[in-house]
Amino acid sequence: MNRRRLAIAAAALGLVASQAGHLLAYELRFGTAAPHIQSTGVHAYFPLVAKTALGAIAAALVAGLVLVGLARILSGRRVRSDSEPSYVSLLAILFSLQLATFAVQEIAEALVAGASLMSAPDLLLWGTLGQLPVALIAASGLQWLSARVESAVGLIRDVVRAALRKTRATTSAAIAAHAAPDLALLVSRVAGSSLAKRGPPSSLRISSI
């Protein structure tokens, strides 16, 4: 996967995964009271956002696995890539983005509720505890998928092109084979019609010679 696509995928995954990290951070901080806190007041939006985020991650994972599996079935070999992105780089990008998103959410929620802002050390602590485990898993998944999905798409494209070329060649051969007898029949009919119009040699001509 090229750098531009990888950057877009990492940004999208970081934003989505931050909601899972947010959920984990609240579970660690508030324990059994976390679900109630995250579903009331200024946090009332969070359950829907979290479910949507987790659903999007699951859908992306399933789609990637389907592409890799389809490419393996069509090509008959394992899908591999010549190069893989650095796991450490992906982890750094995802964790930074997730932590920043967590901090922005917490600050925005406090401002809307008119509550006191969480201190920077607390934001860093709880953000790290919630976001780092999720970032570790997300970076691993993104590295695996990015190294194989693009190769899988290329393999599927090659198989489809080869099948289309084969179909076109077969169709052209069938048309040519069908056209040859038709042409021979047409020539024979034209020739027969011409001979019928001429008729047999005249006896008068023969006698004059």
C-alpha cells in the first residue's frame, strides 16, 4: 500500500479506534459505573458513537479478510506483499491520534457540561491506559491488512483481466469459425446463380463454328 493510502487508512482507523480506547479508559477509571456515566448527560451520544465505531472496525476487518481469501482462491496461492509498513511507525501514528482525540472529547464534554477540566496529567494517564492497548491491536491489524489487501486487489484484477481476454479470444474464434461456412455457402450460391443464367452452350453457335 502506498504512503498516501496508508496515511488515510491510519487516520480513519485512529479516529474510529479512539472510541474503543475511550470506552476502555472509562471502564478502568469508573469500573461498573462507567456504562451509566457514558450514557447520560453530555455523554449520552457516546454509546451510539462507540457502537458505530466498533461496527466500522469489524466491517473493515471482514472486508479485508474477504478480499484476501478471494484472491487466494482465485490465484491458488497465498497472498503476500514484498514490503510491510513499520509496526512502530503505525503504532506511533495511531496512538498519537487516538490520544489527541480522547483529550479533545474530554475537554469538549467538560466545556459543554460546565464542569472543571481534567488536568493534563490525568488526561495523559487515563488516555494512555485506554488508548495504548487499542492502538497496539489496531497497528497490528493495519500492518497485516495493508501488506495483503492491495496485493489481493492486484491478484483479483489480474485474474479478471485474464478471464476477460480468454472470453474475448474464444468469442472471436467462434465468430470466425461460424463466418467461414456462411461465406462459402454464399459464394457457392452466387456461383450457381451465375451459371444458371448463362445456360448451356447454344447449338447454333456450335454449328456456325
